[in-house]
Amino acid sequence: MNLFDDAIKNSVVILDFGSQYTQLIARRLRELGVYSEILPFNTPLKSLKEKDPKAIVLSGGPHSVYGEDSPVRDVKELLEMAPVLGVCYGMQLLCHQLGGKVTKSDLREYGRNKISWSKDSLVSSKVEKVWMSHGDVVEKIPEGAKLLATSESNHPAVIKSERYLAFQFHPEVVHTENGKDLLSYFVFDFCRIEKNWDPSQIYNRIESKLAEALNEKDTVLCALSGGVDSAVVAVLLTKILGRDKVKCIFVDTGLLRKNEFNQVMKSMTDLGLDIKGVDSSALFYERLAGVSDPEKKRKIIGHSFIDVFKDEIKKIGDVKWLAQGTLYPDVIESVSPNGKSVTIKSHHNVGGLPENLNLNLLEPVRELFKDEVRELGKFLKMPKEVLSRHPFPGPGLAIRVLGAVDQDSVKTLQDADDIFIEALKEKELYHNIWQAFSVLLPVRTVGVQGDNRTYEKVLTLRAVTSIDGMTADWYEFEPEFLKYVSNKITNQVPGVNRVVYDITSKPPGTIEWE
């Protein structure tokens, strides 16, 4: 059940033309207090009209308006419905269809760029750093439009008419200096939309939708992972439905962080949840034996979770729903429901439930981003130590042990990762970082420890800063900190004789290695 499957009044519809940044547009608009939803670029006109959007955004994308397979739709019919914002490819589509001219450029504009505003600047600065990603350029703007800014190559970068606004750059990414101000101008000044999105409104909406969907006698099985998302879902459902209607299951897969099972059981019990811990580590290790491919690992773990839940359902009795903490980024990276965005990787908790489970799937935060879930948790008065935990993947350490998974490798990774995380807390760095973890590589190197030759594994440290996990930059530690952690790991963790640090951003990499 999707709790956000119908439009909220005053919402913004974002039509996805294939940009990997499309989700960021939605995130930024929600940060401004305006609900936005992403739909495929070819959503039927009738369906759009039924949603009665107060504004429409045409996203960017990797295509050319002249490409045979490029995503296209009639922008004139959209303009009749609501004001339109064109971003990158969206701007080119507007210009191409409204009488302007779009051409191939010998000088492509990718990455950081600068735009120069005319006297009608939409922000306080005259020159602004922006993030561009396009090959085609607008050579001539449509009649009736006004040129507000140009790029370093002297191409139109911002145009405006009575009915539309367009940027030849990405205001949604953090690299654009005043991007949030520009989006704010569009929704509040250009479209006159009122704020309609905050934690209290999210909670009220979920509460009302649950009342519509669930019978008073329905029991919900809530799958806890130990992370923020499932914890918020469990507390949320327990508050709305009552403790007797929400049965929480925390499965020890053997792939959790060091001491995590006992820590989570205590913290969830302290939150007043009806929780049961299930040790199924032997099952997971048996099924993962010899499996190296990350996609196979994810699917095996997903199926194993289902089998464990089947057994627990028999013990509980009449269960109607399975609740889990699926997030919007999980959905985006697993499938391509919106336009032509590329699938990044599958997530074990995305894709529905097997029919023989005989349960309805309940995903109350499926359309939310991580920071929105944290804000919802604050609204529910959940403790900071639970909400501030770094994200942890559903498959656990199985996707942080690269190659085949066994108990010895997991133990090595648990010990090393615990040293890393405790060092972050000790040096008061933990809360400066979105996510930090260790990865054990299937690579051995020669080392010297205590005058002896060693041939042991390589451990990678990973730490990133981010707002929502859709993009991320690696965290710049002081050399002394990395030296401290490296020495401690190589001295105290058997099986590791080399530590390296990952300095890859997202994109081009993902945050997790698998």
C-alpha cells in the first residue's frame, strides 16, 4: 500500500526525462515545504489533470531533443494546465517546441560553470556558480521569453516568460550556489504555492490513510533491521495502531555490526515496542556459502527474510500486513518507475512480496527521503541516539564483505568497523558524517608485522557527507585520524595488514561498494 498514491493539493508534479538528479528536485521542493511527486515523462494527460498540479517541472536528462528515442511530450498542453519549470533537457524541450532553436554545441558544458545575470537577476548575486550537464545548447529563445542569464560560453542559461521559467543548469544539486533560492522563487513567487509539507502533515496523512486501509482487528508484522527507517516505522505504527496490533521482529542474520543485536533489542524495548529477536544466522550463512555476486547475495537475503517471517507468522497467528522501512532512494536505485532513469542496483526490500506469503505490504515511508524520516522520528519524540545512527543496508555486512561471505570474514569486518566507528565518536566526528563503514576486500597483500612476513586482507574505510544519500562527497579526514585508525586496526584485528581510504564521490560511485 502506497500512502502517497494520490496528489496533495498545491502539489508539484515532476516529469522525469531520465536525469539521475530528478529525485533531488523533489527533495529540494519538499525541503521548502511543498509536496512534490515524480511521474514518468509520458504520464497520460488525463492522469495529470486528475492530480490538478499547481506547477509542473520538466527534469533534465541525457538525451537530445533531436534523438529518435528521446523522451518527448507536448509542452503546450502542460502550460495550459499549470506553470512550468524546465531544467536542462526540460529547458531545451520548451525552447524547441515553442519556436526557439536548439543546436549541437562543439563546446559541451559539463560540471562547474558560471552564469552572469542580467539586471533582472532572480538572486542577489550578479555572477553565480552552477552545475551543468548538457551537450545541446539553446541558440535562440522562444518569442515572448526574456533572457535573464548566460553561461560562460555565452549561451542562454535562464529564461522566463509569463507561463514558464527555465534553467540550463541543475538548481537542485548542492554545487549550484543559489539553487534552493531559485527553486523557492519558482514555487512561491512565480507559482504562488502555499507550504503544505512538514512532519505533522506527513504524520496526519499516514494516520488517515492507515484508517482507510486497515481493519480495526488487523495485525501488522513489522520487520526491524536495526536502522533508523524501520525503527521510525515501528514507532509510528505502534503509536497509530496500538502496541497490541504491531508485532516487531528483529532477525539476527549474523551479518549485523558488532554487538548490534543486543543493542537494538534494548533500544527498541525501551521505545515500548512489542519486539521479538530471532537468531537465524545459521540459515543465512548456509544459503550465502560460496556466493560472491552482490545481486545474488541481495536476493538470497531477501528470500531468507521472507522464510523467517513465514515461520514467525505461524507462531503469531492472524497477521494481515508486513511493514518495512523502504525509502524512496531504495525504490529509485532498484527499479526504473519514473521515465527512463537507469537502474543502479536492486534492494532486497523492493519489488513486492511473494504471493504465498499471503500478506499485504505496508510501506509508510516509501515515498520519503532519509532526512524526512528522521524529522518524522523527531516529531514522534524518538531519542537522538536512535535517529542519528548512520544508515545500514538491509543485507548487512554481506555486501561489505566483498566476495564470498563466511563467519570469519564477518568477524574480521565487525572488529575493524567497530574500531573505526568508535574512533569517530571519540574524536567527535560521527555526527559530521552521513555514513561511515568498513569494507573487507577479497585481496591479500604482503606486510610486515612484528618482524614476520604476513599475507593478509585489505580493509577499506568509507565515510561520506550527504543530505539525502542521492549524491555524496567523501569526508576529508585529517591525516592523523586516518593514521590512528589504521594503526589500531592493523594492530588489533587479525587478518588485516593494510588499510586504505575510499575517496570516491557519488556519482560516479555509489555509497556502498555492492
